[in-house]
Amino acid sequence: MVYRHKTLFLQNKGFVDINPVEFGYEHCRPFKDAGYDELGHYLIHYVISGKGEFHKNNKEYIVKSGEAFIIKRGETAWYRADEQCPWHYVWIGFEGILAERFNSLNDIFTVPNNIFNKMLEVFERDKMQEEYLISQMFQLYITLFSKQDVENYVDKIRHYIDIHFKKPIKITDIAKEMNMDRKYLAKLFKRETGMTMKGYLIKRKMEYAADLLLRGYAVNEVAELLSYSEQSVFSNAFYRYWNEYPVQFKESQIKNKDERGEI
């Protein structure tokens, strides 16, 4: 086994958004360890092969091929290569305004290996090495946080519906609240959740309606609480979801409880 490492000594050019300050790779010896005490910048290691252990904030992780670990500015951490299958990793240290976004990452995360493989091509360049690494860091930034932004939008949509589902809201109302195109938002939600926004809205309405009926509310009361214009409109919507009309649903649920001895 050949144990090798290479470090690129970068010039600090003071780039504002993302400024790389160190880069390298190492195929570690078994039990090779390293650590930082109150690191002055952000540092990401991506494991190309093998595995090792990572310790930070009184937590211990086993990190393997295809995973990355991050030490954030001001943090103390140490890590060690596995005895039987020591890791081979790439690391990059950086700072800058956009680096603050990396505070939202978990200690361990996954990312496509092509980004770090492209970073390694910096050793083949004689000029503008810092600029090249910045371009790859932006690719990493987009890969990590575009998904996070999507999840944030989906969570916001769910939260909006959870609060307002009793009112006569429309999908256009949600789009206006998110300040986004209705069609794009609808596709985004469907892609991430497997259901439409309208489907999620109906789900919240019908599950709440069923709960109210079982708590003793009359059909007309439930229809009014959920802002249906007419009781018949609510009853038909309830039937489409539960395959039973409200009165039938209530009676069948009571009968089932009676048969189970719950009444």
C-alpha cells in the first residue's frame, strides 16, 4: 500500500464570497490522526475511499467512502483513519460571506464525488488555482443548498396549509404567500412529496373532519368549521376521500369500536 499526500499552498487573495485557504489530499496510514483547536476557517474532508472516525462536540462518527465531514469556524475536532481500511480523502479549507451558510450543514453529509474529483484537477494547473477552486466551491454550494432551499419551500407550504386549511384557501393564495409562480411551486411540491398541494390540503381537511365527527360534532357544524359553502358540498368531498358519507363514516366507526369493546 502506498501512503501519499499532497498539499497545495494557496495564495490568500481575499475573495469576498468564498475564499479558499487550503487544499490537499491524503491516502492515510492506519490510525493516522489529526485535529484542530478552534479552527479559524471552515474545513471539509471528502472521503474518496476507506473509512475513519470523526470526533466533534462530544460526538463520534464513522465516516466512509462517499461521505464528507465538516469542521466549522471556531470548532474543535479530531479524526483518525481506520486500522484495517484507512481512508483516502480530499480536503478544502475556506472562508467568506457565503461560508456562513455551511453552518446549517450536519457534521456528516453526502455529496456527489464528481465535485471533489474536479477539485483535484487543480494540481494540473499552473495559474489561477485559487479561482479554479472557487468555481468548484460554487458547484458544491449549489449542490448542497439548492436541495435545502427546496425542502424549506416544501416545509413552508405544509406549514401554511396546516395553519389555514380551515379557511377557503386556494393554491394561488399559497403561491402569493411564497412569492413564487404557482405552476413552478405546484411541480416542486409534487416532485418532493409525491402529492399535489391540493391533495395535501384536502387530506388535512378530511382528517380533521373525521376527527370532529368522532368527537360528536354534527355534519353541518363540521362543514361550517371547514368553511364549506354548503353541507352537501362538504359531504361529497368527504365521500370522495373516505368512500363514505359523514353520517355513514360516523356510524361505521362507532360500530367498529363497539365490536372491539372500546365503547
